[in-house]
Amino acid sequence: MSNLDKFKKGIMNILENIEKHVLFVQKRDTEREVIKQIIMITAAHRPMIFIVSGISSAANIVQKCELKLVELLVDYKLEKMSFGDKENLFFKRVIPE
């Protein structure tokens, strides 16, 4: 299998199992619920990348969860993308050397 085929297969796996890799925060979600869901998902599936995304009022919830998530997701490194009314947190799992 070529590298391109492996890459395509990996992308398809992520798209077919999106709930294991992304949490789309809704305006009705609480910070506590969001943090609890993320901890459960990352503990169960150990994804290489986990994305937390929110728009408008949900972006505020994502921002409020950020510091607590950094404390709790010790096996992950955070990269953040904020623009306009969107907030996206990319947690990338750190592979020990």
C-alpha cells in the first residue's frame, strides 16, 4: 500500500468515526459537560488529534474550557485557532521518544 493510499485510508477512517476525533460544542452545552465528554472520548479512543470547535456563543464555552483541558489532557499538546466568532482547539497526542 502506497503512502498516498495509507493517507486516504486514514482520512476516511477519521471521517467515518468523526465523533472519536471532534467535539462540536453547542450553545446549550455547559463547560462541565464539554470537559466530561472530551475526557471520556480521549480516554476511550486515544485519537492522535482531537478537535474542540465552537462558533458564536459556543466559542466562548470552548475558550472557558481551554485551561482546564490543557491541565487534564497531559498526553496532548494544544494548538489553537481563533478567528472571528470561531474557536478551535487542536489537541495533538505527544508520542514519547
